[in-house]
Amino acid sequence: MVKLVVTIPAYNEESTIGEVIAEIPRHIPGVDQVEILVIDDGCTDGTVNSAREAGADHFFAHRKNEGLGVTFKDGLDQAVELGADIIVNIDSDGQYNPTEIPSLVKPILDDRADIVLGWRDIDRLDFMPVGKKLGNKIATWFTNKVTGMPIRDAQSGYRAFSREAALRINLSGKYTYVQQSIMEAKYKGLVIEQVPIEFRARHGASRLIPNLITYARRAGATIIGTYWDYHPLKIFSILGGLLILAGTVLGVVLFVYFLIHNTISPMLPLAIAGSLLVVTGLQAILLGLFADLLRGQRRFQEEILYRLKRQKSDNHNGRV
């Protein structure tokens, strides 16, 4: 039996969440059971009541507003505990079309993908502000560069996950998840497929992401931090190599000066700086080697975490 759980992160969306839930199809080819899980991220309005009246099956609540990244992660974890074979994440503001869920999950049902991203044709969205379009394009370009994958829309939150993908992905970002989950999928060998989706105009400001500048800064930090976690030796080697190169250049300058003047006394500060650069560069490379060893330890810990999560889910849902 294939069970689909639709997760809906929500923060003060009482006017739209009911319509979103009403549009979610309960009968999908290849799926035997569809359930809806609402993650209440510290709502202070009637969002939960609206969702309950609309027919949501499960609720998970934060005592205070934790942020989109934490809300998504908790939704993914709770869906796995509910026995989901496939998980679809959709926003509560009504911008994504819930009736497109069947096309989103089909690549997973056909065993072609572990994760399916719904991509928006940003250039055709006349209602989207130019600044937001540019931000989306920059974030997608940056994600493509660090993953080497041809992602069309890295910012889209409308996406589907297989149970295996949900168990494998470990997210740490508080304010976003969209880029980090793609990077995690890449580094863990999960297959990503993309399908076009409808994107509707929003009425009112976003509540999960109220400040785009703050979001962009923190999302950038998440991307860089995730890349750092998986490529510490590369980063430290580049940094160390640049420092050693700078120190070597100073050394050559000092050598030429000595040949001409038969002394380096006036250039003593330069000699000290060059030596420090070379020593610091070597230390950076050694630090990279140490960080790479820690990365191996982290992979081992993640494998243990994966097995524990899988066992807990299997025991909870009577899987053999």
C-alpha cells in the first residue's frame, strides 16, 4: 500500500489554508492513501481551526515561530513517522496548485526519481516583482554552481520526496531548506527530477519569509555552510594555496632585493610577512585535512541516524 502525506508549513494563513487543503486530491493513481499534515509554526490566528475544518488529518505545532527551515524539517520527520512512502510539501498561501500533486509524485511512483522539484517559469510571472525574480535567478544560479546540477528553480517549495530521500536528508538551516535539500540530495546520490508547475499571485506579504534581504543573507550562509561541510579539504587547500603563493611571491621579491643590494634589512617586515603567510597557508591545509577526517566521521554518524530513523518508522508503522 502506497501512502502519501502532504505537509503544509503554516504561519498565520487562516484565509488561504482551507482552500489549499480543499484542492488537495484524495484519490491519486498509484496511491492508496492520502493524508494531510499541517505544521503550525507558532500561529497566532485561526490557521489551525481553518485547517481542521477543511479536513486536515494531522497537526504538529511549534510553541513559537521557528522559521521555514525548521518547520519543513519537522514536517518531513513527522510524515516519515506517519508511515509516508511519498511526501509532498506545499505552501499554505495558495500560490501553488494542489491539483498538480499527481504529476509531482509520478516520477517517484515510476521509480525514476527520489526527489521531484516543481519549477516555475519565472520569466512569465508578470505579477512577481523584478527584485524577487532577480533574487530567484541568483539563488538558482548559485545552487547550480555549487552542485553542478541543471536546476531550473532552486527556490520552489513545491516538491515531492520518496521515503528514502526523507530519511537520508538531514537539514540544519533555520530560515530555509530549498537550497540545502538540493545540495544534500546531490552529495548523497539521490536522483532529482523536475516538472513544470503553476504559480499563482499571492494576496498580501509572505509570513514565512517576511524579509527578503534577511532571507537572502541567511540562505546564502546556509548554502556556503553546507558546501563547507562537504568540501572542507578543497576550501582549505585553495585558501592555503593562495596564502603560500602570496608568501612565495614576497620571498622572490626579497631574493631579488638581496641580489641587488646584498642585504634585506630594510625589507625585514616583508620577510616576516612572507614567512607568516607560508606558515599560515600550511596550517590551513593541515586544518583542511583534519576537517576532511571529521567529514568522514559525520558520514558515519549520518548512516547511524538514517538506520535509527528507518527502524523507528518501521516499528511505529508495523513495517517488516
